[in-house]
Amino acid sequence: MSVKSYKNNQAIGRLRGLHDTLYHAAKKRHAHAPLHGVAHQRRGIARKFNQYRSAGAGAIASLLAVLGPGMLAGLSDDDPAGITTYSLLGTDHGYRLLWIIPASTILLVYFHLLAVRIGAASGKGFVAIIRQRWGVRMGYFAVIGLLLANFGTICAEYAGISAAASLVGIPSWLSTPIAGLLISLVVVLGSFHRVEVVLLVISSSLALYIVDGILAGPDWSLVLHHSLIPSMPLNNAGWIAITATLGTTLAPWGLAFIQSYAVDKKITVADLRWERVDVIIGSLLTGVIGLSIAVACAATLHQAGIPIEDARDAAIALQPLAGSFATVLFGAGLLGASLLAAAIVPLATAYSIAEGIGAPASLDLDSHHFQYFYAAFVGLTVAAVSVVSLPGLSLIPLIYLSQVVNAVLLPFHVVALQILVSDPKVVGTAKIGRVATILGWAGVALTIACIIALAVSWISDQVM
């Protein structure tokens, strides 16, 4: 053997040794890594856009690579409960209290950005980081609280599907099981990327409410005035409407979902620049849609003095005032909003349950084997569909109780986010600055003040 061949063989041997070392190191890392992290590398999430982003592609590709968490978490807040709340705000109080929607939207932007930052910096969802920071018991407490609050909300989403379907004569016992089956099949059998595309397409139906607001022919000068200049409520009902609007916009399940979903999408601190755009767009669209619903009802139902109890009543009552097309748009928007939230809220809960018990939580898990994440999603869906399909059952007490639990949980959730995002042990160098911290605590104080106002109003009503 020549000296040259000997040296080449030595070089090849060293390269093979290096390859084996790197392979076993990677294998060891994956052995301790969460299964959903390995699943991402196996199946890929928005692979092409991520490749474009890594290659230094332009702004559009960079935004498309991270698009999803902000849009879905924001727009899912416009669920049937939210639509009902915005409808009642406009129907009962006209234009007077419209300002609470822009104010809530600003808080939504801030707290969604906090949740995404924590998820990107820690690589953990909300319940998982609670377990890490405050212990397993607090993690279980968070899971139980979210489960109690979210189940009533999931029932409300399927009640919204039933209400929208009833506008065209489809009974609840048929519409809700079909919707539950289709949603479950998409979530369990689809990859993360496919599920995300389906949800984003469904969310586009909410744009119909913007058209509805225009068709109602509101007084735009009054809309602008009352959207920008706060007017205090005239009675307890007004304070309740303000708090309900804030609560439906800043739902605890939405804050938990966006953090876990950002982790599932593998958003990193380096992606936060473009993820901020996603969050801001999603939150602003949420506010615009909520404002459009309230304006449509203020310009029609409030002016005519027609009372409503829920979103279905609003859709029917709009017909003689704004035309049958407005009713069709309102009903179609209600169906789209219900389908979107009927997927998002169980997902948020399934993320929390899986994180709470230390199981993998991802839309890219292997659906051919048992997964606690998928089991939780399907179990919640089946339970909610069963409850809503029962003939003659009033869902109002269950939904009302869930909103009460949401109101109780919200202060704890936003306080936890504020503490976590300022803790370098959790977010490292991604912690927020002093000015953002001060503004954040001011938002927390405003949120708590609204909850206290709701409690005082409720107590005073009981005493009276």
C-alpha cells in the first residue's frame, strides 16, 4: 500500500468516526427530547417556507413561515360566545360602549406577544412551564381550572354550530355529530401543516361580519367617536357588558393555546420579529370583526329596540332590518366561527392536559398509536357533542359557569405570564424591558379591575 493510499484510508476512517460520534450524540439528544420535537424533524412543518427563511428569503416567505399562532388564537376569540357578547354590547348599549373593543384588542396584542415569547424562549407550553416554575401540583391545578372553564366553552362552540345549522333547518342531533366527526378526523389524521391550513381557511369566513357591519348602514361618525373616546356605563348591565367583552377577548384558553401552538410550530426567539406581525394582524382582525358585529347590532337592533339573547337571535332579527343577505352573512359567519373554535378550544385543552401529565403534545404525533393528546381532544369533542345533542337540555347554566371560571382564571393567567416573561431562568435573554414590564402590569391591573367591577355588580344585584 502506498503512503498516499494509507493517508487517504486514515482520513476516511476519521470521517467515519466523526460521523458515528455525531450520530450517537444526536440519537442521545432525541432519546431525552420530547417526542413531538422528533416528530417535527421526521415529518416537517411548513418545510418549504422554513427552508426559504433559513436561506435568507424575503419578508413574505419569512412571515408565511411563522403565520398561524397569532391568526388562529386571535380569530378563535370571535367564537359563538364572543359573537353573542359583541351582539349584546351593540344591541343593549348602542354605540356608547364600543371603546372597550379597541381597548381589549390592545391588551390581546400584548398578552399574546408575552405568551408567544415565553413559548419561543422556553420551548414549553403554558401548563408545562407552570410545572417547571411552580411545581407539579400547580401544573395540575392549572389543568383542572382550564378543563372546567373550557368544557363549557367547547359546548358553546357546538351550540353555535347547531344554531347556525338550524337557520337552514338542520337539526342539532345531525349537525353537531357530523361537525365533531369531521373536525376530529382532520385533527387526528392530518399533519400539523395540513391542520393549520384547514383552520386558516375556515377562519377566513369571519370576514363576512365586516361586510355585515357595512350593510347595516351605521352612523360612522358615532362609531369613530365612541370607539376612540370612552364613555362610562350608565348601570350595572353596562359594567357587566364591558367585563364580558374583555373576558371573551382575553380568554384564558386562547392565551394557553397560542403558547402551546407556537411551541408545536417550533417558533424560536429568532422568529419573534415576524411572529409579532402574525400576532398583531390576528389581534387586529379580531377587534375589527368584533367591532363590526357590535356596530351591525347597534345600527339595527338597538335602534329598533329589539332584544336578543344569543347570536342566533341576532341573525334572525337582522333580516327585516338589514335584509335577508345580512342574515345569511351573519349565519355563515357564525358557522365558520363555531367550526374554528370547536377545533381550537379542544386543542388548547388537549395541549394543557398532555403537558400537565408530562405526555407529548403535538399535532404531528403518530396517530396510529395511542396518544394522550389525541385521546383528550377526541374525548372532549365526543362529550361536548353528546351534551349539545341532548334534546331539550338548556346549556345556559353550563356556559355561564364556564364563563365565571374563565373570569376567575384570567387574572391568575395574566399575572403568571407577566412573572414568567420577566424571569431569566424561564426566558433567558428574551425577557422584556422595564417599560414593557410597567405597561404590562398596568394591563394586568386593568384586567383585575374589570373582574372586580363584575363581581361588585353581581353582588349588588343579589342584594337588591
